[in-house]
Amino acid sequence: MVNEKYLFRYLIDKLYRDNYLREDEIVFLLENVKLYGNDYLIQKADETRRRVYGDRVFMRGLIEISNYCKRQCRYCGISALNPKVHRYRLTKEEILASCDKGYGLGFRTFVLQGGEDSQFTDDLLTDLIYEIKERYPDAAVTLSLGERSFQSYRKLLGAGVDRYLLRHETASRELYESIHINSSYDARLEALRNLKRLGYQVGAGFMVGIPKQTKADLAQDLLFLKELDPEMVGLGPFIPHRATIYRDEEPGSLEDTLTMLALTRLFLPYALLPSTTALASIDENGRELGLKAGANVVMPNLSPVHIRDDYSLYDGKVSSGYEAGEHRKSLEKRICQAGYKVDMSKGDHIRWKNN
Ligand code: 5AD
């Protein structure tokens, strides 16, 4: 009989070496990580990130441009299913003012994120992007505006967008369809493939601890990412929102999220991996622990302060203190204390070779 503790360690070493494991091997790790702990896994993930990106932590300024959304994601606080949200949409001037503030603070990536808001037409967005690129030619623009058509993604790329974030949420078709109303798993994957095909730096990603999510589902997330090979991966714990059907569910745990972050780093050594706001929201040291588990990106909030609380995807989302762009220096201090250093450069993926 094989010694399971030995096998556990052997699989981590194998993953460290090959950046790949089969589904049954991943499931074995996930089933035993409570018993044997995730310290060694996290150590190997940190070694990998240091080998590839050193001790640098890239900063992105996040601007939440609209909380209008036509989609019906059952877990999300700003979904169209929630009539109670105070909806807002930033004007072009407000978005530019946020970029301006961010640029002054040293940010060289602006992430424009929002719900699927049909008012943000291709024309409006291209006009906005031209303006941002003209004002800040040395900054990258990342969009995170959900599913759009191939033509739309092409136009936006043509206007100068560098990157696009579109989490796959879960690689399990069944789970995907059970947590989204009127959504197609195939359309999601098609959108991600279109972004890749067009030449964006692409971010995929998933939530950890979705109600009914299994270890095999999480293994599928890693295998899906390995195949897609995105430049960025956003992953964080599922956190219930009071206005959703999941209000009484347990959030994803810190330990499980850190384990999945470390595994993602080992599967995709070159990925830009944020230590997410959701992780910082479930634990006061979540941000730092994420960095130590292989994350190398932090995305402080640059949105106008008066709308921050309206962009409420889940309960207890931190929107002040270290999460806020204007407190960049205190965030920097915490990053340094954790053993890393802040890199304010554009921070492209290594394949883009501008690092
Ligand atoms: N808990 C955790 N993450 C959530 N998101 C949306 N709702 C929640 C929630 N309740 C995440 C989704 C989405 C991203 C913008 O926020 O993964 O892609």
C-alpha cells in the first residue's frame, strides 16, 4: 500500500516540476490537504512565483464604471435579479477623473470593470479608450465588462485595449448552469476563446466554495485554465450576498482559496494572479496570505468614493482602507512587510516582453 502522506508530497513535487497533474491527482491533493496541511504546497507556489516574477507585486487601478447589469447570476449582488440596488453609471468625465487620480498615484494599468450594461456601447467605449490612451500612452487599459460579441471585442482591441478579464466562474457545465439563469456555458467559453484569438491578454478565473461545488469541479477549473492558458487568473472565495438565494450559505474558506491559488500558480507559473478583494474581505490578512500563496497582483479601488458601496457583489466587500487607491502607500507598506515589493509598471504578461 502506498503511504498517502508520501504520495501527497510526491504529487506536489511533481506539480512543481511539470506544472501539470491529472484530475485524479488533483482530487487526491484536495481530499488530503486538510489532513496534511497546505504549507508545503504554498511554499512551492511561492518559490515558483519568485523564480518567474521575483518578489514583484503589480498594481492595477480598478474603476467600477457601472453597476447596471442585464445578467442574472444567482450569487451576485448587482445582478438584474436584485431590484434593491442603487444603480449608477459613471460618466466619461468621471472615469477620466478616476484615471487621472490613479495616474497621479503612479498606476499604469486601469481596469474598467462593470456589469453588462447596454449603455456602454462600442462607440462610447472606443471613444473613451482613445481618450485614455491619448492622455496616458504609457498605461495599459484592461476591460472587465462581461460577454460581448467577437466584433465588439475586435473594435475595442482596435481602440487600444490591452487586456480583458472574463472569469469562467466554474468549469463545470452543470454547476455553471445552476448558478446562472439564462446563460450559456458554451457562450462563456466561446467569449474567452474569441478574446484569446483576437490577441488580448486574457484573464479567466473562478470562485472557490460555490454551493454544491465539488473537488472534481475545482480540479476541472485547473485543467480548464491549463488548456486555455490565460495571461491572468482571478480567483476568490464565493461570498453570500443577502439579496440572493445563497444568503444563508457558507462562504468559501480562506484555506481552500489559498490552496486553489497555490495550485493555480503551479499549473500556470507565468500567470498574473491577483490577491483578490474577496479574499481580503473574508480575512483581514487575506491580501498578504494570497501573495504568499503565489499571487502577484493587487487591484486597489480608484472608483469615485461616493459610489463604492453600490458596487456590492457580495456582503462585507472591503472598499476602504488598504483597498482604496488613495491609500497606496499604506498598502505598499503591508506588501513590503509580507516580503514583496511593489511594481508600478504596466506589468504585462511575460509573453508580451515589456516587463
Ligand atoms: N462572491 C464572490 N465573488 C463574486 N463575484 C460576483 N459575485 C460574487 C460573490 N457573491 C465575482 C464573480 C465575477 C467577479 C466580478 O466577482 O466571479 O466574475
